[in-house]
Amino acid sequence: MFALLLLLSFVGAASAWTSLEDWGSGNVTASAGDSGQCLCHVYLPNTTFSASRVEHMQQVTKDLILEVNIQIEKIDRYNGKLVVFLSELNNLDIRVRMLESNPDKYVKLDFELLSMELREFEALVTELNETLNGTSPMFDSLNVEIRNMTLSVKRLESYDQGNLDVIRLEFSKLQKKLDDCQKELEDITKPDIGNCNHQGIVSLSKPMAIQLNANLNPSYTYGGWGKDSKPAQGNESMYWYGGYPGPSVHDLNLYSDYNQLILRSSFKLHNIPGGTGNNYIVHGNTMYYQYNSPFSMSKFNLTSSKYDYRVIPNASQRFSYSYSSDQNMDFAADENGLWVIYATEESKGKLVVAKIDVPSFGVENVWSTGAYKRLVGNAFMVCGVMYATRPVPVAPNTEEIFYSYDTKSGQERQLSIPFEKFQQSYYNLHYNPSDQKLYMYNDGYYVSYNVKFN
Ligand SMILES: *[C@@H]1O[C@H](CO)[C@@H](O)[C@H](O)[C@H]1NC(C)=O
Ligand SMILES: *[C@@H]1O[C@H](CO)[C@@H](O)[C@H](O)[C@H]1NC(C)=O
Ligand SMILES: *[C@@H]1O[C@H](CO)[C@@H](O)[C@H](O)[C@H]1NC(C)=O
Ligand SMILES: *[C@@H]1O[C@H](CO)[C@@H](O)[C@H](O)[C@H]1NC(C)=O
Ligand SMILES: *[C@@H]1O[C@H](CO)[C@@H](O)[C@H](O)[C@H]1NC(C)=O
Ligand SMILES: *[C@@H]1O[C@H](CO)[C@@H](O)[C@H](O)[C@H]1NC(C)=O
Ligand SMILES: *[C@@H]1O[C@H](CO)[C@@H](O)[C@H](O)[C@H]1NC(C)=O
Ligand SMILES: *[C@@H]1O[C@H](CO)[C@@H](O)[C@H](O)[C@H]1NC(C)=O
């Protein structure tokens, strides 16, 4: 048997990717080699890619692979961290119970978590104290309290682990103190819900409550989360979440409170007909979202599971926000009610704000703004003012509120209110007037912001 070797000879310094037919039969020759093996010579034409272009492409490919690997690693890291965090995150009660049932395993971990919580709490107190410029003496007493608690935790840690009764008692005292502290802090910083007697947004807090979505899947980058902006009585603490690997909207989970959301234990999963765009919200126990066919605004009643839609004749499907191509209708709720934000051909792609009359589910009034939709990351309403955001190009994890339009006065303003993102892109950002927070579904992660008004 002869070994068959295929030798490729290149014309000049170039290589090429062409099909066999292009070569021409005269350019393929065969001969016998020194040891009798069959040699096949193929002359490739110098037409398609120059050597330097191939080299360049190889470099680009290498860079891309590197970038993809970095991203994958990053996602893995966050995912790992969050899974660990989620599984460990629990209230103090549960931890005390764990302590009772399995002291050896949990004692160390519990104290570490408690110390960590105290450190975070201390940082929060310091930050709040700074923003209020030390005007509230409450902070100094809170700080003393936290210092004392930290000392107690250290002391407890050194106790004999068999001495569980003492530890339990001290632990529950600490828990109570921490709860009291938290309540005091909430009282100091309690937002003035429903009050629109301010000059608009001045700043946003750092992103809070960062959690991977309830599907525990970082590729579920489309979706949204939040609370009902006009909850039915008894449902004030309910949370909703829907996440998907693509832009279509097809289900929504309901959780009775924040703990259930974090524990991923929903009490209801609704199938949602024909949605897209992911700029949906829940208002008055009803989900408002963009409907596919016909292109319209739709509502899905979470009590009766009935849905209904209204075509907005002038709304255009040609204009979307900058992060994705399906976001044509953006629903918003504020102190004044329900809104939908879109763009039209007449507005030449600039945002149009429409007030929705809830009982008739019709458009009550329309305002034209100066923000070109394709450059906008997202938009939301606060006290009848539309705020538009955009990515900050030089800082991938920073977004800014750059524009506002007041529907009462028609006044528009250029703003620069930066805020941090956890991941670069997002499709759902909305304000909730019931707690004055912004909710963002940040590429698979739950993020929220406190809003500070002037
Ligand atoms: C091959 O192509 C390159 C770039 O297109 C050119 O510079 C070079 O002279 C060519 N060589 C031959 C042998 O035709
Ligand atoms: C070999 O390929 C070159 C470039 O495609 C072509 O010009 C030439 O005619 C071919 N030679 C034969 C013998 O087919
Ligand atoms: C903070 O308070 C001090 C005096 O108590 C004052 O001099 C300073 O200007 C204040 N800073 C801010 C940012 O309000
Ligand atoms: C709060 O701020 C004031 C002045 O800015 C400072 O003197 C005080 O030490 C701070 N207290 C805490 C608990 O950080
Ligand atoms: C903090 O600890 C010190 C020393 O143990 C004690 O004197 C003080 O009363 C404690 N303060 C509070 C607020 O618990
Ligand atoms: C309130 O929430 C409960 C579950 O927590 C749910 O069964 C009920 O339908 C909700 N009520 C209303 C009026 O939405
Ligand atoms: C949702 O359905 C319930 C029960 O049929 C009804 O009482 C409620 O008014 C509906 N809500 C909206 C916003 O249509
Ligand atoms: C809707 O479109 C029609 C026809 O182009 C135009 O006359 C009308 O002013 C538009 N209305 C709004 C509210 O944009």
C-alpha cells in the first residue's frame, strides 16, 4: 500500500479559500515521491484573500474567542456566586433553627454571614449619614449600636459551641436589635409616597437587590421583574417576574413577597398570549404589554386571566430602543396613572407619550417629546414627567438619564444623572410609584434603585 499525501503549493505568498472547480484541472498534478509515495500538487490561485488579510482575520478570531471566553468566565463566576448566595441567603430565624439542628456545620457560616450583614449595614448607615450631611443624630446612635452588635458577634464566635442556649439567646437579641435598627433606618429614609411636590429626579442610588433570575439561568436575558404599581388590598407585597431567552413574552410568575421571590417559590404561573418587547408592567393586578398580532397594546387580567387589546393607529413598529429591536411599546405607571411610550412616523421616530384611560383602555392624551427612540436605552414616567436613559459609551456599566419631558408644562430638559448597571444591557426599566423605586431586569439579574428627588 502506498501512502497518499496531499501537498498544497501556494502561488506567491498567499493562501486561498476556493472550491475545487475554480482550480482548473491543469493546476492539479500528480507525481511519485522519493520513497515511492504518490504526491499530489495543487496550485491555488492568488485571488480571494491576501496573506495579510488571513492573518488579520486569524487575529480577529483569536480576539473574539478570547472575549467570548472572558464573558463566559464572568457569567460562570457570577452564576456560581449567586447560586451559593441564593442557597445561603435566608432570614436569621432559619439560621438560628439550623444552629439548633446541626451546630457543627452551621455555626461558623452563620457568624460569618451575620458579620457580613453587619458590615453591609454599617456601610449603608455611613453612606446615608454622608448624603444627609450628618444632620440626623440618629446615625451616630445607630453606629454605636452596630459596633456593639459586631463586638457581640465576635464574642459569640469564641464561645464554646456546645453552649447553644447562650448562643441562641444572644443571637435572638442580636436579631431583634438588627430588626429595630433596620426599622429606625427605614423611618429616617422613608420615601414620601405619592408626593409630587418636588423638582424631579436628582440622583439614583447604587443598584440594589442584585439576584440572578428565578430560572437560575443567565441566558434568560429578556424579561422583567417588579411589583404591582397599584396593588389590590392585601397584595401590596406581591412581586412578579417573567424571563425568557428571546424577546417574546409568554409567561409571568407571581410571588407573595420578596422572600418567596428570592426563594423562587411562585404561587402562580400565568401563560401570557402573544407578547413581545419586554417593556411590560403590572398595574391594578393587570399586566400591560405589547401584543404581536395585531400590533397593539394588550392587557392581561391576573385575576380572571382575560385579555384584551387596543390598536394605536399611529404607533410605529419601525422604532425600538437601542438594546433590542422589538421594543415598540413601553408601558409605565406613575403617581398619575398608566402610560404607554412609543414612536410614530409623524414624530420621525421621536418618543411619544400617551396617557391611558384605565377603565376604557383607550388613549386619553398624547404628547410629542424630543428624544429619538433609537438612541434611548429605555424610558419611564414619574409624576407626569417622562425620563429617557441612554448608555454611556466610554463606561460600559454606566447608564444615564439624559432627557426629561414634563407632560404638564411641555418643558423638556437635558440631564446627566448617571447610574450603575450590573451587566451592560437591559430591556425592562420602570418606576414604581408605590415604593418610589426603579426596577431593572439587567440581562438576567434583578436590580432596583432608590430614586432621590429634588
Ligand atoms: C498576491 O496578491 C497580493 C495581494 O493581493 C499581491 O500583493 C501579490 O503580488 C500577489 N502575488 C502573486 C504572485 O500574484
Ligand atoms: C491555473 O490557474 C490559473 C489561475 O486560476 C489560470 O490562469 C491557469 O490557466 C490555470 N492553468 C491551467 C493549466 O488550467
Ligand atoms: C454640610 O454641613 C456643613 C456644616 O454642618 C456645611 O459647612 C457644608 O456646606 C454642608 N455640606 C453640604 C453638601 O450640604
Ligand atoms: C455622620 O456625619 C457627620 C458629619 O458629616 C460626622 O461627624 C459623623 O461622625 C458621622 N457619623 C457616622 C455614624 O458616620
Ligand atoms: C455599647 O456597649 C457599651 C460597652 O459594652 C455599653 O456601655 C453601651 O451601653 C452599649 N450601647 C448600646 C447602644 O447598646
Ligand atoms: C392576592 O394574592 C393572592 C395570593 O397571595 C392571590 O391568590 C389573589 O388572587 C390576589 N388577589 C388579588 C385581588 O389579586
Ligand atoms: C380583572 O378581573 C376581575 C375579576 O373578573 C375584575 O373584578 C377586575 O375589575 C378586572 N380588572 C381589570 C383592570 O380589568
Ligand atoms: C396620526 O397620523 C395621522 C396621519 O398621518 C396624523 O394626521 C395625525 O396627526 C397623527 N396623530 C397623532 C396623535 O400623532
